[in-house]
Amino acid sequence: MRQNEYISATNLSKKTSATLDAFDRGEMENMIVLKNNAPKAVLLSMEAYFRPCRRSLKTCG
């Protein structure tokens, strides 16, 4: 996995399926979504989302 993956909101809307498939294959854990060249959101894999819960033995989601 590369660090600091970025995608524009426009490209994400055009490549939603391919982006989600890359998460599913484990090719990335997180991705920063840019709108007007500014960070607006972060996409996380399910693994990355639940990792803090497993570490603290809390229930998430």
C-alpha cells in the first residue's frame, strides 16, 4: 500500500467501482478525497476502520 493516496471527487464519481475494488483487494487502506484541490474526506477500508476497535476491545459500527 502506498501512503497518502489522493483522488478528486470527480474521478471518484467516475471510478467508484474500481476504487472500491482496489480497497477490497487490499491494494489500499485509505484514500483522501479532494474537492477543488482541498482535502474534504477520507475513505477507509473495513480493516482500517475496525482496527482501533480490535485494539481496544470495543464494539464499533
